[in-house]
Amino acid sequence: MAHFEEGTTLDRFLLETMRAHPGATGQLVTLLKQVALAGKLVSARVQRAGLAGMLGAAGGMNIQGEFVQKLDIYANETFKRALEHAGVCCMIVSEEEDGIVAIPEAFEVGEYCFSMDPLDGSSNIDTNASIGTIFAVHRRCTDGRDGTAADVLRRGRELVCAGYIVYGAGTVLVLSTGEGVHGFTLDPSVGEFFLSHRDLRLSGPTRAYSCNEAYAAQWDPRLQAWLASLKAPALGWSARYIGSLVGDFHRNLVKGGVFLYPPTPKAPKGKLRMLYEAQPLAFLAEAAGGAASDGTAPILDKVPATLHERTPLYIGNADAVAEIVAALRDGAPSRA
């Protein structure tokens, strides 16, 4: 991979990365440029949501049974519009849509399939907390004009790219094509994403965990015991919980930590979506030297059966994920 200094624009990064791969068609570069464009538009709307009348619920529910916020609708439509006309996608899958979104007949199709959670953490919108967009990119494996479910219902290891955009104190786009994980911060004064986090790594031990402990009494007793074992004063563990998957993952990617969202009696298969939440973040975690598991198997080895399949998720520094998996299998370790 080419050497990049901080301050490199996203466009330069993408073009020079493409040059390092002979035979690249440029479609993936175009796709990611369109993602960045949509991210800029959503970021601008998030920053002025109150002034633009975009706070609050839209008055309906999505296919997940969740209340739809006004910004959910805006983000979903913005990413679809940015991608459908560029000639790089043959289908789009969104958390906000029941089925596959086909590319309109008026536009050419490309070789990639785009899956997204257009606005993760949208329950945080009205409180001005971190929210974001999570996305995954597959290269299609079927023939014909339009993509099919078979193009995306595959192991996460078959992803060609994954990333997210977090809209917080600043807007940061994080992505990987499997060769390292890099973050780009939007400078709104010039409208460009610049390299700000080069080669992010989830390395070494961590002493930070992110979870909603209000649900702990509903978790597997072995996981409860593991969590309780962290609270010995001598261990120095800290709780760091934002309340949005993308916000918590980004914090842990930059600072180190482990995020857990176990199953509960009300959600025995977990709550997070495999295709466009767990898989892309697992792809990033492994590319950064970390790990992601559903409690028994690596997330990237799993094959979702449906577009909106849910999963438990344990993701972050590899040592902490391994410890959770071992605790769920054998019981919590002794801290004596």
C-alpha cells in the first residue's frame, strides 16, 4: 500500500490505492466517492437538524418495528440517490427497506452491492449524541442486470469493503478494503474529507467495555459473572457507553475497548443486524487486528439467511473478545 501522510484527501487516497491494484475498474473508487458525498449531505443536515425541522419522529415504523425519525428518512433517501445513478451498484439493501432496492431502469448498473444502516443510533438524534451510517460492499456473484439476495447473503469474509461515518463533534469516515483501517475527518470549510486516523489498530489488552448494563440481569449467568469480575478495583476496568453502535465502536477503535450486545429473553437471537451492522464492523475490527464474535463463532464466518437477520455481537480488542467467548463456554475466569 502507498504511504499516506495526514492531510491526504480521501479522493487522493482512493485513487492512489486503486493504482496499487492493477486491473481495478475504478467502480469501487466511484462508489466510495458517492458514499462520501452522501455523508457530507447528511452531516450538513445533522448539524442543522433543529433549524431544518428534522428533529423528532416521522410518525411511522420501519421493517424492524422501530420508530422512524425524520433524519432516518433523509439519510436513507440521500444514500440511495447518491448511489443509484453512478453506474457502480446493481442493488442496495437498507435497514429502512423491507426488501432489495433495485437500481432504476434509467440508470446503468455496476458490479457492487451496497448494504447500509443509513442512520444508526437515531434514537440519539434529539439529544445531540453520536449517530452514524454503517455500510458494507460486496462484489456481485450472480448474473443478470439486477442483484439478488444471493449476492449479499454471504460470509463477511467475502466483503470487498466496509466502513462507517460517525456524525459527532466532527464527521469522520472510517473505511477498509481489508488492508488496514483509515479514518478521514470532514473539514466543512472546504468540503473535503482529510486523512486524520492512519492505520487504526485494536492492539494489545484493553480495560474498557461498552454495553447497556441495565439489561445485565437478563444475560447468560456466565456473562454476568464475567462482567462482575471486571469490577475488582485492582483491575482498573472502565465502562464507556454512548448508546449507539457506531459511536461506541468508533470510540473503542480509537481508544481500545470491547462492545457487547448479548441476547436477552425478548431478543433471543440478538438485536443487531448481521448484514449491515455486525458484518461491516467485524470486517473493520479484524482489519485493525481485533475480533468479533456472536459468542460461539467469528461474525465473519457466519452466513445470514435473510436480509434483516439479527445476531448477538461481541466486538473489539481480540483479547477481550476471546475472554468473553471463553466465559460463555467455560465460565468466567478467576480474578484472584
